[in-house]
Amino acid sequence: MKLFNSHRINQRQEAQRILQKLNNVNGKVLVIHYSCQSFYEETGKAPRVTSIAVLNKENNESTIFSLYLSAQLTKKDTSNLSDTDLDEVEKHMLDEFWKYVQNHMNYIWLH
């Protein structure tokens, strides 16, 4: 008999059930994390996404998408990027990430 009912305990138990289920999915789980510019800078624009990292739990392989890497791939001078260059580099990075997403649609994405 349950003597104490706590919303937080119930949430934790549900999270544990979900994580246990993810462990039994046979590797079809991708863990994603992203970083962006500060939310507190008042530039009048949405914060720029600076990197996205995806960990494939099946093989522990990490795939990284970053402004710096995209700048190198698009042959930009990484020491002196204008706002226009950064827009182009960010678009390239997000396009590459979207290709990755399309190739992994049958995975569970965990953030």
C-alpha cells in the first residue's frame, strides 16, 4: 500500500520507466544537444545556433555540426566572419544537420 503520494516521485518513476524502455530499443536512440548564442544579448535577432551534437547510443558515435566546421567546409576565413558569412555558415550547418535527421527518422531522438 502506498502511504505517500508525490507528484515528483510519480514523475521520477515515469522517467525511469521511459529510460528503461529506451535501453531495450536495440540502439535506435540518438541523444541530441545543441548550443546557441546567449539569449540575453539584445541583438534584435534570434540567437544563432552554434553547434549540434548527436550521440548514437548503438555505437557511441558522436556526430558534430558546428559553425566552425561549416566555415571550414565552405572555405570561409574562420578568423574573420562577417554577419553575412555567419548566416551562410549557419545555413550550411543546419542543412547538413537536416540531411542527418532525414537519414535517422526511424530513431528515437532524446533531448
